[in-house]
Amino acid sequence: MKQLAALFGRRARLRWLHLIIGGALLMPYFLVGTVLVGMAGGGEPVFSSVPAQLAAFALALPMAAVTGFFALVRPLSVATARALCGVPPALLADGPARTRQARVRTASWYTLHLALGGIISGATLALPPFAVAVIALPFFAGLRETWLLDGPEALREPWALALAPVAGLAMLLALALAAAVAGEVLARRAPVLLGPTPEDRLAAAERRAADLAVRNRLARELHDSVGHALSAVTLQAGAARRVLDRDPEFVREALTAIEETTRRTVGELDSVLGLLRQDAEPDEEGTAYGPGLDALGGLLAHCGVPVAYEREGDPEDPGTVDPVVAREAYRIVQEGLSNALRHGGGDAASPVRLLIAVRERERELEIVMENPLGGRPAVARPGGGRGLRGIAERAVLLGGRAEAGPYDGDWRLTARLPLAMSGAADRAEGRG
């Protein structure tokens, strides 16, 4: 049963079809070859001469090989090999052949496919009718008189006629075996000739790295935006609950802050989710990922903790600070405020101190944030701890640096970012 499945099973039939397609693709080249052979032979009929047909076949293969160098031949060949040859998709390359090595491999595959397909297609067209006629010889006298009239005398013997059906079945089995072997040859050579080259693997690795960078960026955006909003809303709601009966004005202010915080966060969340759904693409400055330093006023006004904000230079000017740097600076400040809310002991007497300075001489944007420790470490919390790591990642991707830790009884966060993006940082941001 296994042997019959190997010859006539679904995979064998699909591979046979793949070979037939190869034979069909060979026909234009073969016809051009017959014209050339006919011209060289002085107009002698080509289709009545086996040597002439073989010569036309030999001329067709180099022409097919030249066609195989076109870049789009590989994706078409890969699609048919995946669908009909039973080759695992991961073993085959995606996209057009761009490098010389890939094109040589593709041309070799294309030529091999058409060569084997031409042979099997020709045999499939010619052999089955002949084999059926041989099988029918013992049962039809008229067929014997027609076929064996000029044939050898031995073929008219009873034993020869008795073996004719066996011979016809053997021909059909031989054809099926030849098709199965040819299909197996193509299936084994497909990963070698249509598989990814080292350049393809490098390009795939770069694409995966770019996708991972985008995923990490979106994760940081969600963490910083939503995490900060939840911390601020939780703190403000808790404070409002405690003074609900004795300070209605404070409760009103807390509810206003909660409304502003959630409204701003919903807008940022829609932007990030739009990117996840591929409904939107960040513009060339990347600002579709979130707000910049020009939106810092709204953040500080409704962050849930008093902030003493000082700035040097004009960090909100897009002509001074690259928009992507401004966006990352906003997120760093937002995460610093989230840490102050969760871990700090800030109150009106000891607010969070924030300095954002444009250092023209060093070509840097400096962010310094200090807040009281409040008796608890600011570096870890149950189920979290990614905020400071995210700040460091943002700074490093821009070509800057960030550090955080206890400082003179407070917690200090310092980040230094370049005012302008470097080429490497542009590529890390997906802008180059």
C-alpha cells in the first residue's frame, strides 16, 4: 500500500501536476528551438525526427535558464513548490531574487523544473494511449491486424499476446515511477535552489529585528502612558475618597484631574492601538507614537503630584529639539512622575523637582527629576519594574544615557539625550 501511495497518492499526484506545469512552461522555448533546428536542417520536418526533437529540447533549456535570472521567477517558483511539491514553507525563501547567487540558484531550479517537466509531460501525453492499446491487443483482432501487420512475427505468437496486458501495465507503472522519482528530485533540490541565501537570512533577521523594535516601542508606550494614567487616577481617587465629606472643592479638583488624565490617555491609547491594527503609520518624524515636550504642561498640571518645573533654553521648540527626542523626553518625564506617584512621599511641602535644559554646547537635552523617597525603594514593585529599564532603553536607542538612584536623601532620575538624531538612532526608530 505504501508503494502504491508513493506512486499514486495525493502528494505524488500534486508533484506530477507540478511536472506537467513545467512541461507547459517549456513549450514556448521548445517551439523556438524547433524553428532554429528546422532552419539549420534546411526546412526538414522536426516533429517526425527524434534527433531533431532532442536538439530542439537541448536548445530550449539555455533559453529557459536565461529567463530564470529575472527577479520575479523565484516567488512564482516558490509558490508552486510550496503548493505542489510538499516542501515545508520555512525551507524556501520569500520575495524576489535580488542577489547574483539567488538568481543563479533560481535559474538552475527553473531549468531543472522545465527539463524534468518536459520529459514527464511528453511521456504522459504519448505513453498512456500506447500502453492502453498494448493492453487491448489480445481482445481486438482489428487492432492486432493494424498494429502487427508490419511488426515482427514473434509478436503474433499466442504467448506474446498473452503478455501484452502485462507489458502495457508495466509501461504505466514505469511512467508513474518516473514521475514520482522526478517529483522527489525536485522536492529535494527545492530547499537548496529556492531556499534562502545568506543575504536572504540577513535581510530576514533585519526585518525581525525591526519588527521586534516596533513591538518593544509600542510596549513602552503602553506601559508609560497607561501606567502613568492608572497611577495618577488611583492616587487622586483615593485622596478624593478620604476627604469626600469635608473638602468638596478638593474632590472637584481631583475629579477634574482624573477626567483630564483619562481623556489624554485614551487619545494616546487610540494612537498606539491604531498602529497595532496597522490603521495608521507614524509620520516621518515618528510623532504618531505620542506627544512631545509641547504637551508637557497638561501632563504636569494633572499628574497627581506637585511639580516644581524649571527649564533652561527652549526644549519645546521643534527647531531646537528633534521631534522624536522630544517625544521620548516626554515619556521619560511621564515615567519619572509615575515612579514618584507610586513610591515617593511627595507633598505640597516637598514637590517633585523637574529640570529640562537644552545644553547647546554639548548638543544635549538634559532631564533631571528629583522626588522624596518616601521610605520605600523606587526601583521595584510587585508585578512591575519595567519603567526604569524602559527609560534606559529609550535613552540608549537615541544615542544618549540615563541613570537613576538615591541621591542626598531623594531619588534622582537623570537622562541626557542628543538634540538631533544620529543615523543609527534613525534606523533604530524605523526612520531610515
